[in-house]
Amino acid sequence: MNIFGNACITGRHKKETTNLDLLSSCLPFLVFIDTSNAAKILTVVMDKYKPLPSMKTDYTDGLVLRMLDGLGSNKYKSVDYERLRASVTEKRFGSLKTLMKVNKMEQQSQQHRENTLLKQHHLVWQREFLRLQQCRRKVETELDAHMKTNRDSLVCGHIYKDFDYMEASLSADLDGFKKNTCEPVWNMREDLKYWLAEKREDLKYGAPEVIEQHAAIQSTVAHVKSQQEAILGKLATEQNCLETELQSESLMELCPPTHEKHCVVSPGIPQEALELECTDLLLKSNVLQEFTIIDDKYQSLIEELGHKHALATSCDSSGYWSPEEHFLFVAVHDQYPRELPNRRMLLFDRLRRHLPHKSRSNLSDHEDWWLDYKYYHERLKAVCSDWARDRRELLHKAQMVFSEAAIAQELEEVKCEYYHRQKQLCQVLYERVKEWREQKLEMLQLEAKLKEEQRREAQERELREQEAERKRRLKEKEVIGQYNMIKEKKRLEMEEATKRRLKELKELMEKQAAFDRDRIKFREEQISRKIDERKKKEEEKAQEAEEMEARLEALRAQVRVIADSDPLRTTQGTKAWESRLRPEEQEDVPMLEPLFKINSYTSKQITSDHRIRLEQRLREAGLLNTDYGRHVIRHATPPIQPRKDQLHTFKFSDS
């Protein structure tokens, strides 16, 4: 633009100025093109943007000529391609450096995210490890207690001795295996570390002898590795054989699975019920028929449960997975409780690490199957336990009914006139059994409804969790989720604290009730003893009163006045009046005698107690309200010991 500045300023028409601007903007790009091609391009551009006939074209023709002259013109300078290439290379290097920084930041972010997940997995595994360690200690304690209890018995003594011999032989084999395999490897490792420390410089500079030794050492290490791999393969084969032997049919018959133990209920009428004696055969048949009715009801419940959970019953115990993969899935799934934050994300991340060949959809499908399978077996276990319980209750009820029927039959044999009453009694008993059966059926229906509601609530809770997971992935309503989690945690803590406090109060009330019963019993014995003593004292007091009355009557007889009749005595003055008339004959009255009779303690008696003087000294010294002062006053003995009847004689029990 600077080259054509004067032409643009001196132009007279706008069209000419526009053509010049276009030409000047094309010039920097034409520098990189050949001279012939540049001339052609300029000719095309100038033909397209020809000026009007009235405009002057001398100046533009001059520009075309200057352009056609090429680098020989004094208006243009040669282009420095090396500087341009260096600038392009520098910018390309800067962009690559920036791209490397961005990739590094992405790697650091991904690594930070990975470390955070690993920390959370570590906390979960640490909690699970503590739980497993506690369970292991508990089982070992129970096993030791069982062995201590049954070691000296005749039946288990030889078995435990064989166990000890087997344990000693296995320990000796393990020590021999370590000595033959592990210790040589560790010794070789120490020797190699020492050799590398000594020959590091020679290896660095490529000494021929050291290189040959290094090659020989590498071959030896490879041979040792192959030996270790063979040993590990042999150990893995032995492990598989032992696991297969433990899962054999003979051992499974001796130790069946837990869910099979709880789900085994023998249908039909039990032998104990058939052996019961009943004089009324109709009553016995009706009562025994109740076993068949209960079996039909529970078998229909089990069939209905199997239809509802067809997926859980159609698959095997591992859900078409291998037993190892299913065991790994269950072990990892149980480590992440439902109340754990971000549970589903952590669970699937952990499963992805342990089972990398399984997709997320496979893991989710297997999780749904496992939850359905576990719920089915829990419900089946509950139904079977209810079935067995109802059969036991019906057996006890049948025993009671048959005993009552036997008693009624005995009464009927003794008194024939009560035959009709016995029949009515049997009918009443049958109605009771029927009513009991209806109540049981109603209870089963209510329990089934309750279980169905719990299942529905569990499904709804699962849907809510999935919805919360989806919302979490979309980063929506995060604050509400955190608030609900904190609120639920506080509620659980408060509920746990309330339960713990209720348990403590119950234990305290039980202790207090036992203490009160002992105290009431003691007080009743003490009151009865006091009543007896009071009656005895009243009898003694009445006897003493009679004796005292007799003595007083004797004294009255001795001091009774027998005066003669003197009527003039009423008109004569009294002795007090005569003493007033003759004051010289009055006796001296003691003036220091107290005005009233004192029935309490005097000040002299109170101050004679050394505890009063001790309190005054402590108060003067400022030690009265201290722990030392209270301790001294508490342990100060009174001058006169208290009476025995003022002491508390109740003894507190240790409970």
C-alpha cells in the first residue's frame, strides 16, 4: 500500500482508486509466483476491472510495466525465503510446544482423577479388610474354643491329633519349599545387586569380560524365571485340584449350601402327628388334613415366587458367568454399601478394573440378575421358615387338641350322659383349628402383601438411585442430593443414638427393678420385725403402766390428807396475804434462776463440741469452702456416738 500511496492520493475517480487498491492487495501474493504466471494474473485482473473511457489509464499501465519488469525494478526488494521458513518453523515449534503442554495438562488431570478413585477404593477396601479380619478372629476364637472343649473326648480326640499331625507336616513342607525355592532366589537377588554395584562402571564403558558375564547372568536369570513359572504352574494345578476336591459331591452332601439348608421342608403329614393317639378318628383326620392344606398353600406360594423370579430360577448359581468371575463380582459388590456416596460409579470402576473384558451393559445386567437372585433366595428362605414354623405350631396345636379330646373321651366313658356335650366340644375344637388356619392364612396374605410392598419399595428405590446416578452424570441437582445424604445420615445417627439410649434405659430400669424388689422385700421384713417389736413394747408398756398405777395408788394412800372440817377457814386470810402483812418473815428468792425451763441445748453445750470450734478455725483461715476443709469436717467424729436405731441397716446388693 505504501508503494501506491501517491497514486491513490492523486486519483480523481473512486473507480480508479478501487482498482489500485485491489492491485496493491494482490502484489504481496504475486511475489511467490513465477513471472509469466504473475503477468497473466495481472492482465486478467486489469481486464476485469477496466476503467471507464473518460478515466486516465497511464498510471495503471505504468504499474503493469513495472510489474512485468520483475525484480529489476528499483521499487521492489527481493524476498528472504530463509527468514520466512525460520519464522514458520518457529511458529510451528511454538504450536507443538503448546499442544504438548495441553496434552500434559490432560494427562495430569486424568492422573489426578485416577488417584482420587484409587484413594476411595483404598478406603473401601480398608474397611472391608478390617471387617474380614474381625470375622477371621471370631472364627479362630470359636474354633479354638471348640478344639479345647472336644480335644479330650473319645470321638474327636483322634481326629484332632490327625489334624495336628497334618498341620505339622504341612508346616514342614512349607519350610522346605521356602528353603528350596524362595531363599535361593533372594540370595541370587542380593548377589546380583552386589555385582551390579561393583561392575556398574565396567558395564557403562563396555568391558568385554563384564559384557560376557552379563550375558551369562541374563541366561541364568531367564532359566530361573522359567523354573519359577513351572513351579507356579504346578502350584496353580494343585490349587485347582484341591478346589475341585472341596467342591465334590461327597463334601457338598456333608456340607450343603446355606440357602439349601434353610429351604428344605419335608411336605406331608409328619410321623410324630401320625403317632399321636386320638379317640375321635374324624377329629384326627380333620386335624391331620391341615398339614396337607398348609403344604399346598406354601407350595403355591413357592411356585408363584418362582414364576415372578423366572430369571433367577432359570440361571445357575453364577448367572452364566464362570464361578471365579461371579465370586469376584459378589465380593466387590458387597464392599460398596448403598449409603456410600457415588456408589455406582465407584462400583463399576472397580469392576472394570477387575473384569476388563466385561462391558458396562454386561455388568449392569449381571447386577440386576444378582439382586433378583438374592431377593428370590431371601424370600424363599423366609417362606420356608414360615412353613416349618406353621407346621411345628400345627403339630403342637394337634397335640393339645388330641390331649383335650382324650380327656373329653375319658369323661365320656365315665359319664355317658355327656356324650352330646363331648361332640359339641369336638366341633368347637375343630372350629378353633379352622379359625386358627384362617388366621394363619390371613397372616400369610398380609406378610406376602408386606413383602410385595417392600419389594416394590426396593424397586422404586433402585429406580430412584438410577435416576440420581443419571442426574449426577449430568451434574444436575447436586446440592439437593448432598443435602438429602447429610439429612439421612443425621437421621440414622439419631436413630442409632435413640436405640442405644433406649437399650441403656431398659438395662438401667431392669437393674433398678431388681434393686427395688430386694429393697421392698427387706423393708417388708424390717417392718414386720418392727411391728412385732412394737407389739412387744406396747405389751411391756401396758404392764409397766399397770405396775406404775399400783405404785402411784400406794403413794396416794401414803400422802392422802385427812383434814378436819373447819368452816371458818373460808373467811380467814391466806398465807400469801399474811406474808405480805409480815415482810420480815419472807424467805430470800434466788434472782439468778432462769425465767423459763430450757428443754434444748445451752450455748455452753454447743460450744463444747469440737466440730464447732474446728469450723470456726477453718472459717478464720479461709479454708471452709475448699476441698480440704470439706474433707476435714466430713471425717470429724462427734463427741457422742449416734444411737444404733438411727443407722441405715439396708445392705445394697451387687446387682
